[in-house]
Amino acid sequence: MTLTETRPGSTLPETPDAAEAAFRARRRRAKLNTGLVTGMLVVLIAVTAHLGDFFKMVQVTLDDGSRDWRWIVLAGLPRLGEFIALTLPSISFESFAADIVEWFWRWQVWLRLLIETVLIAFMATTFGVVGGFLLSFPAARNLAPNAWVLWLSRRYLEIARTVPELVWALIFVFCFGVGPMAGVLAVGLHSAGALGKLYSEVNENIDMRPLEGVRAAGGTWADQIRYGAVPQVLPNIISYTLLRFEINVRASSIIGYVGAGGLGQEIRTALSFQEYTDLSALFVIIFVTVIVIDYASEKVRHRVIGMEADR
Amino acid sequence: MYQGRLQLRALTRRFGAATAVDAVGLDIPAGQFVGVIGRSGAGKSTLLRLINRLIEPTEGQVLFGETDITALKGKALRDWRRACAMIFQQFNLVDRLDVLTNVLVGRLADRGFFPSMAMQFSDNDRADAIAALDRLDLVGQTLQRAGTLSGGQQQRVAIARALMQRPRLMLADEPIASLDPGNATKVMEALRQINEDDGLTVIVNLHTLDTAREYCDRIVAMREGRVMFDGAAQHLTDKVVRDIYGSDGLDDFSEVVTSTKVKISA
């Protein structure tokens, strides 16, 4: 079935000339559409930039002490350089080792908190996988036993992932007090929502014939899922889970900012005490950790894919 | 529990404005080998799925012995599906599970929730599964992934799964339409053997007339959801065939063209 046939009201061109004319007309329409959409986007961006104070003028103090008006972006950019300069430690060649030790002076605390961060991410990923996996089947259009269950599980997953980790963390710190428990729940709930959505999209693309086979053999809904669906989606689920673990390590390193455990609390302390070099030290720690975990999980993922291909 | 004849009474299924199966009435005694023929879209697949209730009827009744199949729910419905095993054109196996587990799926109706979720089966079930595979000459493939087998092997795994259900009735939806003639013959021979040895009723949808003539005690021909012919193969004349397939202008319509016949000497 071609596009022309499905379009109501259009007839098939009968001569080559007519076909060419029809093609030109369609091209014209397509160009017009592209132009319209581009114009609308430009207007939207301009309005947004204006509302976001992008065009604002601010007063700055010049070197001779006089005040002048400058565009906010030009006035603010140098401040970024100033901030970065503040966070850089002074490291000289002669006293290199001592300078590094000085830079990472709180390494014992930070190491403990780093381990805590990774453990929060690990537990949160575990909860996220269990919750997301179980809900991904009723939340898949082709697998949901009925419309109610579909609606409920989809809304639940939406709420869980729409609220950011930091907000969940605030709520759980209020409930369970300061500490990693709140962090695990916050990151876990958010990733259950995000993973559940990803998994359910995988579920919606599966071949339904094996499920029909299980059903015809007298299997229950759960049997159809377990035998028909799960074996099909497992490799994708493993892949998404490892990816989520990386994301969760990053998330867990910031939720400490509101008291939910992990390295984030040190970021807050450093900022409020204006210990700017601590910030760069923490940044290096998180950066290296994320790189290591990225690398390791990529290895594992390729292993899994490789095992799949070999079987 | 389920004994005796299968009766369809004014069985009807509509999809929107289209009527896929239109007031079909059939009376099939136990142990018969019935072939259902008709061109694509004649309602053959829908008819089979109405019998095991993979599709719900709009009107009419299915009776097996004294039991009203159309009224079954929950566990009773799953037991009925277990009792009338189905094999499919595309085999409907789980490609990524091994052959043994695929065959054990036939026992799921008897398993509790937790053993079933853990893919735990009893030694007895496993022994039965291997016996079923042996009967279909597939023991060598027991631990292979179903997806790596050839089409003919997959269909025989599907038959082994069906046998595991200890069925009273075997439904086959175009079981040989995706197979080459050699494998098609093997699969049809397996169905005939089950019909003769176990006394199972077999209802099979077929594309190919010569296969229907060769294997079936009784041929039911459908067109546009209705039964146009119901009788023994020898009564299926060329004129009837032309009516069923509506071969307008196809003067030299020939069974030989669709033939899948291969004689295996064994």
C-alpha cells in the first residue's frame, strides 16, 4: 500500500506529466511546511530568550572604578573564569606530592563517602530494577491485562520519574531523617519510574506469537509473561540496567546536598565554607569514579551482548 | 473430564462490520481427522481460535461432550485450552528458550504460580517431555535453543509441546504452510500418527487440497466465514473447489500447483 492510495481524496496521476506535476506540488507543500515550522521555532526561541533575561543589560564596574552598562552574557562570562580559578589548587613542581595531599586533605572522609555514594547507587538500582521490571509488563500496551491496570501502572511510573531525585530526597529526608536511607529510596523510586518506562517500551516491541503459544497451552497471564515475554526482553533489560547504574552514581553524588547521604554533603560544606579547592577535588573524585564505572559497565554490556551472539 | 464429540452451534464472530465466521455449525465425533480448507481470509484461523477460545465468539456455542466451552472461565478455561492443544503456522515457540523448556510449557496449566515462575518442573514432567521429543525424533536437539532449529524441527517441537498437554483434541492452524514439502510430510505424518495411535480428534487448517485429500477423513470448506462443503474427500469435485476458491477466469486451476506432496520411503 503506498502513501498516495491511503490519502483520502487524492487520485493516482495517469500520465508522466501529471505525476511530475503532482510531485512538484507535493515538494512545494513540504517546503512551505518546513518554512512555517522553522519560523515558528525562531519566534519561540526569541520569546523564551527574552523571558529568560538573555537580552538583559546589567551594570558592571570598570577598572577605573566607573560604572557602565553591559550585556549580561558578556558581563557574566568572566565570572565563570574567576570561579574556576578559585577552585584550582596551587600545585608546584617542587612540592608536588605535598600539594596533592594538601588538595585532597579530607581524603579519608571523602573515600568513605565515595563508597557510600556507590552503595546508594547500587541499592537504588536494585530497587529500581525490581520495581520497574514488575511494572513494565502491566504498563505495556500489548501486555496489560486490562485498561485499568495499564492506566494505573503508567501513571505510577510517570509520577515516580517526573519528580526529580533531589525532590524525592527532600521528602524522604523529612520522613526518615538525614542519611543514606533517604537517598536510596529517592534514587530508587526515580529510577523505577525511568526504567519501568524504558522496559515497557522494550516489551511493546516483542513478538507476540510465543505468548499466544503459552496461552494456547493453558498458561496464565503470568505464565505468558514469564515464558513468552521475559526471555525476549532480557538482553535489553540488562543493558538498560547497567546504563542506569552509571546515571544513579551521578545522581547519588548530588543528593547528599539535601542530607540524603553520599558525597553531596561535602559539596554543600565546601560551598558554604568557601573552600573552593575542595570543590575541584570532589569534582575530580566523582569524574574519575563515573569514568571507571562507565568503562566497566560497557565491558559487561558487551560481554552480555557477546554471550547472546555466541549462544 | 472431556470426552466425546465436539459440536459447534451457529458459531459467529464479527470484527467490526466484517463477519469472519458466520453461523458455523459442525458436529465432529471423537477421533476424526478433519481438514478445513478455503482461501486466505475465509475464517479458518478464526474458527480454530474460537474453539480454544483464544478468540471469543460473538454468538453461538461450542460444546465438548456435555460441557459448554463458551461459558468457561478462569481455571476451567485454561484446563480446556490444555485439553485442546494447538499448533501454529509460525510454530509460536519461545525462540530464546531451549527445546526442553518449550516442550515443558505444555505442562504449565498443572503448575502452581511459584514453580512456574521459577521454571521448575518435576522429574516426571521432564521425563515425559523427553519421551515426547523422542517420539518426534528430536532428542538430539533437547538442549538447543528453539530459535536455532529448522522450521520443520520447530514445528515438531510444537507438536511435542502439544502432546505434553495430554490433549483430547488437536487443533492445527496451517501447520505446514511455512515448511518445505519434505518437512510438511513429516509433520502431517506425525499428526496422522497421533490421530491413529492416541485416538485424538485432529482439526487442521490447510492451504493445499492434495494434503487435505491425502490425510483427512472429512473435509470442511469455508468461504467468507460460511461452510460451503462438508464431507468426504472424494465428494470434493472440481466444481466445488472452483466455488470455494472463487477462481474466476482461472480455467486451468490445478491442485498440482499448490501440491506439497513428497513420498518418503520408510
